[in-house]
Amino acid sequence: MSGGVEWALHCCVVLTSVREPVPAARLAALHDISPTYLAKQLQALSRAGLIHSVQGKFGGYALTRAPERITVLDVVDAVDGPGPAFVCTEIRQRGPLATPAEACTTPCPIARAMAGAEAARREALRAISIADLAKDVESDSGAGALEGVGAWLRG
């Protein structure tokens, strides 16, 4: 997974702390990250329909639906794309001892193992919502942590 996934997840979690849109520059300042870099992640989230931008003096970004209805997998797919982390290139069909293509009627053991791991990864990420992450932030950082973030974002 790319580093952009981490930034996108953090933005989604902190957007749960406010009702009004938050400017991208404010989100970048909160996370001490380049506004240009963060803009790419926000655009990916927006293209995927997870956040939307509001224009104008009080504009910015906001979640498009309840955080319980946005999964970590939604964010990963938005930023990195829905493709698998591993793509088999049929290495077994190369080199001096290559297996003939017609003999490769099933995926090789490595491809099967990686496909199983990919399915487990996707299921695990699908099982965690942005609301779950926000709850864990409150649990780990203390009650009111996100309220404090929300106040800073509005400030």
C-alpha cells in the first residue's frame, strides 16, 4: 500500500470530528504534510465518492456518507486502485526449464497463495469502518481527542 493510503485514512477519520467542510490547506497543516501531496489523496477520495468538495468562502472537504458506511477498503481502493497487491507474471513459463503454457492449466502454488492472502487482506480491510477507526482514536488518545481535532480544524 502507498503512503497516500495512510494520509487519506487520517483525513477521513478527522473529518468525522466536524460537520462543516474543512479546507485542504487546514487538513495539510494538521498533518504537517505538503498541501500538493495531500491534494492528490483528497482528489482520489473525491473521485471515489467518499468525500466531496464544497466551493466558496466556507468550502472544503466533507465525508459524503456516515463514517460507518465507509470502509478502510474503500479508502485503499480509492487511493491505490482496486487491483491486487500481487500480480502473477507466469515466471514458471520462462527460462531454460520453462513449463509449456499448455501445461499451465491452473494457477501456480505461489499465485494461489498470494490470491488467498489478497482475499484475506481485502476482507479484513472491508470489516473496518472509518467510524471504527475514529472510535479507536478516542479510545487510544482519550475521550474528546477528536473533539479537540474538530475544534482545531474549525479554528
